[in-house]
Amino acid sequence: MTLRYLLCVLGFAGSVGVWANTNPPAALPDLAQLVPAALQQFDTPGMAIAVVKDGQVLHLAGFGERDLATGALVDSETYFRLASVSKAFTAASVAILVDEGKLSWDDKVVQYLPQFRLQDPWVTAEFTIRDLLSQRSGLAGAAGDSMIWPEPSGFSRDEVVHNLRYLTPVSSFRTQYAYSNVLYITAAELVAKVAGEPWQDFVAKRIFAPLNMQCFAGEQPANLLENVAQPYRFSAEEGFVTIPRNAIDGKMLMSAAAGGIVCRASDLVPWLQFLLAQYQGKTAAGAPFSQTQLLQMWAPQTLMAVGSNDRELDQVNFAAYGLGWRMADMHGVKVVHHTGTLSGFQAHLVLVPEQQLGFVVLNNGSNSGARQAVVQSLLKHYLAPDQQQDWVAFYAAQQQRAAGRPAAAQPVGTGEVLLALQEYAGNYIDNWFGGMLIAQDAQGLSLQSARMINLQGRLEPFADHSFIVRWTDPNVAGPALIHFQLNNRRQVTGFTLEPYAVEPGERHSYRDMRFRRQ
């Protein structure tokens, strides 16, 4: 941790950026004290914040460092990945085509993407564009994410759409909320098909350009890479460690429609202003989409569970997913929002339409506590000022309690397997995930995905014909168990994977993988 960073998070360096007004409104929470405290407590290098109220910019500033190696500071022009805050732009790209009469929210997906297939033929035939965006597919939450992360993905968007047919549903269609990234990639491919151009170009021309936002869903010019936030994780053993696979390097991500847009706090100001004005029907010339479509996106589509924390902190009675947005009643007021979480980046965009309030928080750390503390402070300031408290201390205490809970029991093995290691080595393939190479060297067995170059690790004997997978980059995923299958001649024929846990459950990311030996 650099001296410059310490000075900044302790409040001696101040915030970096600009106030939209000569004198910042005294009514705002003291962000110059709050944010540095949150950055220090939750091991987060830097953060950028924009606050809009009644069409005016109340706050636009950066705090902390965007690059710990150089000591470069965050300002309002620093680029961050938006992660899943990107989903709102995917839904908006569909809304534009609805306004133009080129499709409707309730058109069937197969009308535009004939290759679209889910396991159930009836669900495939009935699946609408609205279903793509409202998180009610019947698939497990995060199903298919193994084709997306860890970056860079070895899969194309076409392959993501094609491989949906291999994902096994876990609930009835349209009955349960289950978060999906692959269906947002599918929605972007549908937009590209109807618009006749790549999705990233459509978004740039039809959303970013009219609103004067210098954001990127595709490639980013080299001259704009000078002021980018580096993604970090933190551990007590290693300190701050960069996460190069998620770095902003100018390249387009296959997953951009689900979580890969790159933007600055300053660019999100006109987005906030447009959305709030459009909600009131104050449509400006050249607006990307109509108030009618905005209200569609902000209408509840799928009910979400309300946790005890939400009830206690925000008096939430109902929560739902719309089209690219979450929403809930908080302290009796409708709040529309979406978080974004990617290793090394955190984002949260919040709108309170009836109060004409909007704000966004972006940071380059992996601990959500910094984001939560700042968002809760801003929400309480406007919605329940009598319930304001030290939210940095509140979330620090929550995390400390969680850290003090007993660790989940781990499986116990013998540490030995029944065949010679070379008997397990070989090339294996799965219908949708592709090839996996298990090779033997002087240290034992290694595993390498043919499609996902950052998915590699070592195999540690566990018991019988099972090994523990220790990933080379532990930030990629938690340890896994690999179980080899044998035929009657005791020849290895394939393997499956599951999380390294006593009770791994049925909804893990490996559940649809069945590797067979080639």
C-alpha cells in the first residue's frame, strides 16, 4: 500500500474530481470523510461517485487510487467496468427496436434466432424476448457462466446461444427468479440480428452517442486507456493483487451485454439525468427510447425473495426484477437499481424516480462492503435520515460476524487413488464445454481447459478415483472435486466435476458437464 494511497483513504489527500456546483450542498452526506473510511476498511483502492437530484449534478468526484503501482488517483474521468449494470443497456437496446416497431417484448425468441434451443421443446417455442430479460427461465442461477468467466472467454456469442440446449432446468418455466448472464448475451445477439449490425455498434450509435456518453460496449481506443482503474483483490497474506484477466485493455468482451461495458462516472451522469427526465415524460429530441418502454423496463416481471436484512434496513416489503433492472419499495418509495460485481470491480446504480434522485458508485476492489456503505449512506440520507448511522462500521461488523462463523465442513479422503496417475491422463470432451486435457508431469497431474485459457489447475489425490482440483489462480473458482468413471475393464472413460464440499448441492456450475475420454 503506497503512502499516497494511505493519505488519500485517511482523508488527508481529499477527493479528486470536480463538484458540479461551486459549493457542494451541505445537505449531502460528508462523502469526503465517508468514502476514504470505506476504502480503508474494505481494502478497496479507489472509487468514483456521481449524484444527480432534480436534474442537477450534486456530486461528481473520485477518491483513492486507480493504480497502486503508480499511485495514479481516481477522478470522475476514470474508466471502470460496469459489470452487471451493463444489463440495463442491453434491455434499452431492445426497447429501441420495440419503439421502432421491429419487434415486441412478447415476440418469441425463435422468430429471430432459429438456433435458440432449451432442453424442453415447449419452453423453447414459448420463450419470449421478455423472458430473456426477466430472470425466470427455469434454469439454475448463473447456469452457463462457465462459458463466460474467467475471462478471456474461449466461446463466441453464437456458441453461448447454441449451448443453451445443454443446460438442465431446475424449476418450471416462469415460476422462480434465477439470475442469468447467458440469456442477456442471447438478447444482444437477437438485437444484432434485427438491427443488422453488431450489438456493441448499435449501443454506441443509439444510446451512447445521443446522450454524449463516452462509454464502450466494444473496443476502446488506445488514447482512452491512460485513465483506467486496475482491478484488485486483497488478502491478508498477499495484500493487494491485480486481476489481469479483468483489466480494461481496450478489447471487447464476449460478455459485454451481460457485464462488460466500460464507462466513467462522468458519462453516467447524462444516463441518470435522461432516465429520471424520461420517467416524468420530459422527452428530449433524440432520446434513445420512449417513456412507454422505460416504464416497461421498470415494471415488475419476476418476484424476488426479500431477506430479513432488507426488511430491517430498508423496510422492504416487495422486490422484483424488471427488464435489466431490480426494484423494491424502500421506506415506502419505489427504488430502481442494479448492482455489478466482477472480480476487481464493483458498481451500483440507484434511481428513486419519485424523488428525481439518482446516483452511481464505481470501485476497483473485490469487497462489496465499500460499495454497500456508501450506497446505504446516500439512500438513508434521502429516504430515512432519522435512521442514518455509521454504515462503514455496520458492514464491517457484519463481515466480522460472517468471518467468525464455523467454516463449512470439507470432504475427508484417504489421499490416495486406486490407479496409477498415468491411467487418468488424457484428452476429454464435453458436449458444450469442449475439451479438457489432463496431463502428467513430474509434480503429478494437471488440468487445462481447451476453451478457457485461465481455467487450469493441479489434481491432488483425494480417494478411490477422485481428485481435488486446486486452481492455479484461486480467484477463478473454489477448489473442486473431479470424479473419474471406469468401465468393466477398469479403464477410465470420463469424469464429472463438483464443488469441494460435503454437500455441493445440485445447482453448481459443473452440473451439466459430462466429460468423456477421447
